[in-house]
Amino acid sequence: MQIGATTLRAFTTLVFFRLTLPAVALLRPQIVVDGQQQSDRPLVKIPLDKQYVPVLRNNRTVMYKTAYFGSIYVGLPKPQHFTVVFDTGSGHFIVPSKKCKEPACSAKATFDRNLSSSATDLDHDGNEVEHDSDRDEVAIAYGTGEVVGEFSRETVCMQNYEGEESSAVLARQSDCVQVRVIQATQMSDEPFEQFDFDGVLGLGLEALALDPEFSFYGQLTRMSSHLAPRFGVFIAKNDSSPSEITFGGHDKQRISSELVWAPVAHPEHGHWQLAVRSIRVGNQTVELCQQGGCTAIADTGTSLLGVPKSFVQDMHWLLARQVEEQVDHIDCRESPGPDIIFDLGDGLELTLGPEEYSRPAGLRVITNATGEEQLICRGALLPVEAIPSLGSKVWILGEPVLRKYYTAYDWKGQRVGFAPAVQPPAPEPGAQAHKVVGAPPPEVPAPTAVYI
């Protein structure tokens, strides 16, 4: 998860009784059956709400971070509703605890352990402990914040099964699972206070989790024979339609061609990480990847295209272009520019145009000595720090890629599928709407002036 962050998670370390783990009104989920698509297995489709959070420089909004989140239900027979980011870049399920008194928890739904008869309290080894006894805690560090919490084994469902007992629901329903949950007793203000979602549901591979029982999708594949071990992510191109995550397979209505698959490289690291054969910007090959070693991580918790920090300045130069016409305002997403092409091998290429990677507002460069002005369009890029376990050539396929391409994640096959995304038809008047929080005004801001 990379909401406003510049680093990925590293491996788990255990120090005494605290673990440090570097780790970002809703529509009702639908369970649908498509025999042609999923061998008569059901699909669970969860619509996602969207939130924009402005990024300020000198009290001026220069861009927006975004988050997508949907509903999940924790505990039985009185399920507690939470909104969560479904994050392919982290490995644990975290919800705020009622014990959390931090400002970041004050406006969020919090988990009341006393309302759940399906929860079992645990220490870090998975041993049962008495409720409200002294407990082990875990600290999970994200790029710009941290969560500290306690452990429990709990029943988690994608739909509301209020009044039913855990054992009956787990035996009958395909969209429920027993998983270890982290109840956050502390949440840092940055970034969690900025966003409306309550928690994070990690969908990274099991190596990102402290124990396989913490892995939501790993547990789902072990406990449910009804859902296929795949999930798919659709990010809507505009705010009139909801984005969606689909469990049990992918949604054929959201793709224009068959999925093309790329195998996960180094699954022992836990990321949906793919080998990159080469990267081109226009007709220029990126030198950083010519000797090999570049990888790209599909991460649903990242708002931007992530570029290795050592190369981000060069990438900015490759994407910058001068606007020839004399205009006061311009939407740089509509201004011509070079394509970015990721060659993932075996004929699979992902292409991003300026519509996907550009900052909307331009940059007006004014030369003091002559008064000459140039209007420049730039890319919106996220610097990615080098990490010993992953190397210094890691790119992140965040929202710009996921908005153009539908992505499917094959848990057992350890591969990621891509296909051009198909936008849904406009919603009918009066149809139940998803929620969009903090949407920016339709007008693109005036260019920022820089004097040289």
C-alpha cells in the first residue's frame, strides 16, 4: 500500500513482544454466477467508493491522492461493518479497535471485541489468550505511517449475515473466511486521518504476512471450495461509475479481450511483482533496464506510477514536453506526449499515454533575464526507494496502469493477467450511487509559475 508513500514493505522482524512489519454509504456486494466464465463457480463483486485527498505545495493544490474502498463485515452473530482498501501491496487485515483513542480513529468505525462471539484472542504465535489479558502487539509500518494492534482469529464476510452463527456461515457461505485480524489500538495521523476508509485488507501473497493465517485470500482459498482462487480489479475511468473488485475470478464484462498473463517473479517476497524485459518512452529505451533487473509491482494501494528513485529525475525529463500554443490554461492530459511502454515479455506490453501519466496542470517557466515564458507539461511520478530484498529497479504499476487495464490475480498460479478495461454504461437515473468524496473541481488549475 502506497498512499502518499515512497517505500514498500520489507520482511517481518520480531522484537520481544512487538513485531515490526513494513507493509494505503456503500453498494451491497453482489454474488453472481456466470457458468461460461468461472466453471459454474460464483463471483462476489464489491463496488468501491472513491476519495480524493489534495496534495498541497505552498498552500496550492498540485495533485490529488486517491483511495478506493468497499465493505467488509467482521464477527458474528452481530457483524460489524467496515470500509477497507483492498490492497495488493500489503499482507494483513487491519481494522481500528474500540481501544484506539488516536485522532485517526475518532471518525472511523471501530471493532468492539465484546460484540463478537466468533473472535478468539491470540498472541503472536497463534496461541489462545484470555480476553483483555496482557497481549502481544504488532507494529505495521507503511510508507508514511504506522499501525499498532492486537491479534484475534475472527470470521470475516463480504456480505452481512446478521443473526447467524459463525460455524454455520463458514460451512455454507463461499464469501466468508476465518482469518487472523489485527485490531489497531494506535493509528498514525498520516495518512489514516486524511482518508475516510476504516481499515486495510491486504491481498499480497502470503510471504507478506506474519503467518499464513493472517492472509485473507490464502485463507479463503483453503477454506472455500466454491470460489476460484482468483480475484480481479476494475478501476473506473471517471467518477460516474463505481470501481469494483471481484472475488472468485474476473468480470468478463469489464475486459475487451482475453487476459494475457505474466508470472510473478520472486513470489517469496510476497508482492505481485513482475519481471520487466524493457521500458520505452516514445522511441527511447530506458537505459536503467537495458542490463536487466527491472521489476514492476501491481499495487492497488498506489495512486501514481512509481519510478525507481535513482531514475525519477531522468523519467521526468523524458516525459516533459513544451506546449507550443500560447494559452493561459491547459489540461496536460490532453496534450500530446510520448507513450510509456512496459514490455513484460511473451508479447505482453502495457502502454500508458499522456492521458494516464500527466499532471493535469502545466508549469509556466519564466526566464528573469529575458521575460521569455515556456509552458511545460510533466508526468505525475512517485519516487520508489531502493529496498535490499527487492533491489533498486522496482517500478510500481499503480492507478494509472490499473485504470487503463483490468487486472486479474491468480493466487495459486502466481501470475497477473492484463486486458484493456471496458467502462460500464452510464448508470440509470435514480440508480443507487457509489460515493465519491472530495472530488476536485472540473476546471484544471492554472499553471504554476517558476522563475529562473
